[in-house]
Amino acid sequence: MSKIVFIVNPHAGNGSTGSTWPLIESLARDRIGPFEAHMTKGPGDAKALANNAVAGNVRLLVGVGGDGTLNEVVNGLMMHKDFIRSDVTLGFIPNGTGCDFVKTVSISRDIEQAVNLIATGSVRSIDLGRLDFKGNNGRHQCRYFHNIASFGLGGEVARRVNRTTKAFGPFLSFMWATLVSIFLCGKRKVRISIDDDYQQKMVVWNIAVANGQYHGGGMWVAPDASTCDGLLNITMIGDLSIPEVFLNLTKLYNGRICDIDNVVTMTGKKAAVTSDERVLIEVDGEPSGLVPAAVKIVPGALKIIAE
């Protein structure tokens, strides 16, 4: 296997990745050199392809698509032991619906700049979150996330976004899904624990457990989050009325979420969420399962090329 492998999701960005791949491929071969390219056909393919690439001694693994594609590549990489992963560098060319993670680690959404960054950029180590939860099939699942896992409204929004065409772009796709979910789904009663010193029963709209700062097409839910501090940032949007939600909607986008009454932010190395109600989970923009769920930080889990 080539030392450089691209894993491409042609369906990302409502199919835009497939149509722009010839341009991306031409730029990458010119500026990075020879590589193998593998196209995904459906969910789970990027994870399997990444797993196979790492088993084949790849040294540079590049995901092309959205946050969901990158999440699968990350999870394929994480199937291997530390000493194997340490020899692999991850690159990312964002071309999907959300691509919220790149706002935290400074990877350009411009195709040419993203390719140039892989060719010339610096390598940094980043943390990951590890999520253990109940899958939609009722069985235990483990999934790593590079950006954010959320519980409640975030899970409802992700489910709706992934059932639409996404033709109107990330902001409008996520905004429409958010508005619909607010009216149709409502709040949930949950129990949350953070590390060993915080336990609380509360009514929430959403809980975001963050490694990155943004999700949901640009919602700035964790302004203080860092991908390399060994901590999770937990943002709990509590018992607001629907009018209060709408009055404070702009604060979800301008970094002032902590100014909202009934929003609690904390940091920790692990967290757990349970509920007697049906609470959906979203992981890096993808609907994934249900609580109960447990999350922990995995410090310095992988290397990625970023500014």
C-alpha cells in the first residue's frame, strides 16, 4: 500500500465532494505527490478503509468530506494500538455540510489552501473524546470523536439534517432542523456526572461534551474548548422556555453562550449522562444512538496537520 492514502466521501456536502474530487486530486498529486485514493460507498466505509490503510503501513492518511467522514477515518485509525498510530499523520480536506471542526484547528475550507496545508503545514497532537453508549440497535457501542458529542436537541437536529437534502448549505440546514426540533421534541430530564465531584439532576435542551468549539453548522457552544489541553468542555443548556431560547439564539453563534441564564459550563476528564426518557446522541454531526452514555478524554490521541 502507498505511504499516502486519501479516503474520499463523494456524497459529502450533498454530493459536492464527488463533483470537486477531480480538482482536489489534481492539486494533491501536484503538491503532495503520488497517493492511493479510495472512494466510500456508504456509512462505515471510511472507517474500514482507514483501518485497512493503517494496517498497510500508511504514513499520511487524508480524509476528504465532512465531519462525519473525518469521524469515521479517526475511528478506523483508533482501532490500532498507540505505537502503530504514532507513525500515522492525519490530514483533512473539508468539503461537507458542517465541517465545524476546522474552525477550531484552523484548516481552511478553501480546497487549494487545504491541499497546500497538507503539503507544508505543521503536525500537532490533539485529544479525542471516547464515547460509550447504547446504539440504535440497543447494543453497547464505543466511538471516538474529534469535535463534539451532544445529548438531547443536538441528537434530534442531526437526525433531521441527515434526512434532508442539505442543498441550502450548512447554516440553513442546521437552523431549519434546530427550529423544528425545538417545537417538536422539547426538553429532557437527565442525570449528569462530571469527574467524581459533580452530580446533578436537571432539565436540559442539550448537553454538549466538547473537544472542539463549534457544532451544528456554526453554533459556538464551547468557546473555551481546546483540542490539546486534556480536558472536555461541557456545556449544559438548561430549563429555558421557548421564548427564552429564541431571545438568546444569537448568543449560540457569537461566543456569548455563557451569558445565558440556565446555561452551565464546566470542564472535566470524564462525564456520564443517563435518563429515564428517550435522549438522542449526536457525534461529530452524525446521529448515533441513545443515552445512557459515558465520555472520557483521550489526551494526545493522534497527530493532525493544521496551521
